[in-house]
Amino acid sequence: MQDKDYIDQEVAGVRFIYETLYPQEPIELHLWWEKSKMATPLIQRQENPLNADMLSQGYLGAHRIGPAPQPGQLGRRICLTIPSPRQIRGRAHQNLPWADRPLHYRLVNSLSPLLGEQGKYLVERRRQRLRPKRHKFARLPLSRTANYLTDPAVAQTPSCKKAPAILIGLHWLDVGGAESLGLNSIQWALDLGLRVFVMVGQHGPERLRAKLPQHPDLHLIRTDRYLPPALVGHFVERLIAQENIILTHNHHCVPLYDALPAIKLRHPHVVNLDSTHIVEHHDGGYPRISGVWSNFLDYHHVISNELLAFYGESFRVYGSKMVLGRLLDDRQRDKTPLPVRLSAGQNTCRITFVGRMVHQKRPLLMLAILRRLHKWGKANNVSFHFDIVGEGAYLEALRHKVARWRLNDCIHLHGAGSDVPALLAKSDIMLLPSSNEGLALVCYEAIAAGCIPISTDVGGQNEICPAETLVPWAPFKTVRETCNLVIRLLRDKGFAQQVERTQNARLQALQNEPSAREVLSRIYAQTLQKTQIPSAKAPTVQQEEKTSCVG
């Protein structure tokens, strides 16, 4: 098969998972290609009878791992499906996002996306009001004397000679702010000499898979594909013991949160931290999950003052446990932002939108703004050029509306892998009409490139965007105020320069604060200093310390 190398690589990953989980048991793996009639992953005793469905189309055969079975010993049978590479690529969405919804929903969105967005907005506002009643906003208790009487055989003590490692949990391997920071965290840990193990919370397109650092000390563990969720905590507990993991860092990975009780009981020496980005309207999102688990975590890393306030008000978490680290590129700190290109009186204007084609970014609302601006421009002798960057569920709907509203001549669609800095360097304005944001990294990039971002006043956006360029969240007001603001920038002499001074000052204030790299690398290095194995790449680690972990 042309996929033999790929299959062998996946089987090696499966072997690592189950040899770690069941080191003393003989295991019989049954593997399928792409799909099977069996529910996988499935773990059962080998005494269960084999059935005809196991040999259905796509069956690859059986594979033995672990120690050889002894007479009369029954090992485990594990059934798994290996996805083909084409299954895990980002797929194009062929249908409109409301194709399977009720008739009235389809009619509203087909006739007027703006009315559809208004309905979603009203639902989100209601869910936001009911959020404290419907979802838990209290920390799970953790006894201060949790290990007071624990047998040392239960609270495991390190004893092997492996170099220290970190376990990093990602939500998935698709494009996103948490995933971008996760990739950076992997590199920062490698730079300090830590071995890195990465686990993923759920399946999805894997556009970021190729961006993982190619390093011998980086190990991607596919628990999302090959391990039942109920066993993830047990696996993490054994992995920490086997690989001398001294630190866990969670980037929106629910299974790693669920493993925290096992980590705290079995490995109380491990330092646990997480990074969060955005408070979701309907349930609080990952910051709420993080707050619920706060007693099991040593640090919360956040990217905005809004999140600092959220943890304090919702969970009474303050002080040194809260660590603010901005999403800054440290290489850009000393660079002066380019001058704003837009000035009053110009008869051309280039506007860019950068974002995933999902509801949060409201691409159809953005398109309604562009349509209104295009109409105004034709009546006032202003030529608009629109660049739209992104992929996702709403892309087909966006294409449909662009063609229906006859905007193909002024709108250019770009894929998710496009050169965003190059587009921003040619743009006058960037639109961010999102229903929610954390603190959008693309706003940093836009201001540095001499572009003016216009954003909805949600999340932590008021920490980067001046009040003059923030617009209301409500859809009809978003469209109206955004268009009015663009027209004012094109007509009001001196207004663009006023905005430039304010947004540059806000960017400079953020750049004067600690970056995520600084605060996270400091936590990594401090944890390394407490271990007994020195790191060759981390000169701050005490060289006289010795090793200890479970073999």
C-alpha cells in the first residue's frame, strides 16, 4: 500500500499508548483502515469471541504487543481505526451552513443574513444573562491535606534517569489562537531543554500538523484517536511516571483537565498550568472550565485584563496564581508601527477581513458592511477593494452572497494560508465584526502594519482598539456604525491621525507588559530548577542536582 509508512508510524504511536497503559499485559491489536463496523476504540478481554464483522472491508489484521502471554493468561484485545490522511485534512464545506436547519431559519438567512445575525445575537444575549444559572461557577474543592496519609506507593516518587519533560495539551490541530500559542509553547519548552509530549483533545482538520517542530524530543500522542476518553486520566498518570514529566500546560484540552485528580493524587510534585483566551457568551468557555479546576492548578496564564477580572469576579482567584502574558512577538517590540496609510479625501480604500468562516467572526455580517460601503462608494466616487481571508463552514454561504449581490469585481477571497502581513501592509482598514473575541492577535499585526482595525466592542478588544474605532455588538448597529466610521475616516480631516496616535499608544502600552513567552518560559525554567536532573540547554538549573522519577 502507498500508505504503508504512514500506517507503520500510526501503529508505533498506538504501541506507545498501550504499552504505557498496560505494561505487564499481552495485547492483541485489531486495526482497520478508515472505517469499520466495529465501534472503535474498543477494549475487551481476549476471551470474547471473534465475529464476522471484524473482517469487514478495511480490516488490516492483528498485531501483538507487550510481553508474551503465559499459559492460561488472557490479555486484552484492542480494536482501533486508523484514519487515512485525506480524512484529517481540512475539508471544503459544500453546503450552506443553514442547509439542514428548519424552513423558517433557512428562509430568514437566505433572504437577509442581517436578520439571521440579529436572531443569533438575541439568543446569545439571553444565554449570556442565564449563564450563571445554567453553568457551574465555583471551584471544585481540593483538600489541603490530600496526601497527608497517602501511602508512598500511591503518591509515586520519581526514581528513573530520564531527562525532565512537559506534557502540553491542545484542543486540536486546526487553526486557532489557543493552538498558535500552544505551538509556540512547544518551541519554548524545547529551547529550555525539556522533552515535550503533546496530546490533543478532539478530532478535527489538522492544518497545523505540519507546523509542529521537527525535533527528536517532541512526541505527539494521539489519545484523541486511539484511546477511550475514560482511560485518558489513567494513561496520563502512567505517562508522567514513565517519562519524568514535571509540568503540564493545558491549551483548551478537556481530557487533560479531567486528568488533574489523578495527577494531584499520584504525582503531587508536578506543576500544572493552563492558558485561556476568550470567555464564551453562552457558558463561559474554557476560562469557566479553568476556573472550576482552579484548585488543581498552580497557575492560570491569561492574555487580557478582561480575563484577570473574570477569574477574580467569578472564582475569587487573584494574586501570584494569575499570570498575565500578552500575545506579543518579542522581536517586534522595538519596531515603530508604520504610519497609517488612510487620509481624508482619498478616492480609493482597501479593506481587509481576516478570520475563520465561522459564526463567531460573523463573515456574513462583514459582507453586509462591504455591500453597503460599495454602494456608498459608487455614489460618492470612492473605489473600494476588499480582501477576505479565511476558510470554514460559512465560506460557501459567503461565495453565494458575493455572487448574488454582484460584488465579484471588488471582493477577492484568499485561503487560510495566505500572506496576511503582506495584505495588511497594503490595506487601509481591517474589519473585525466578531460576536466575541479574546484579544485578537490580528489587531496587533494590523496596527504595526499601518492599518486601522475597526472592531466590535467585545472581549478584551478595548485594550488594543481606541474607543473611536469600537462599534456595538448588536448586528444592525455594527453595520451602521462601521460604515459611518469608514466614511468619517475618508472625509474628516485629521480623524485618521487622531486614531493613529491613540492606537499606537495602546499598542506601545501592551508591548511594555510581559509577553507570553517571558512569563511561560519563566515558569518552565523555575520548575526545571526544582528538578534533580540538569538540563544542558538551561544554564539556570542547578548542576549538582540528581534525578528522580518512576521507572
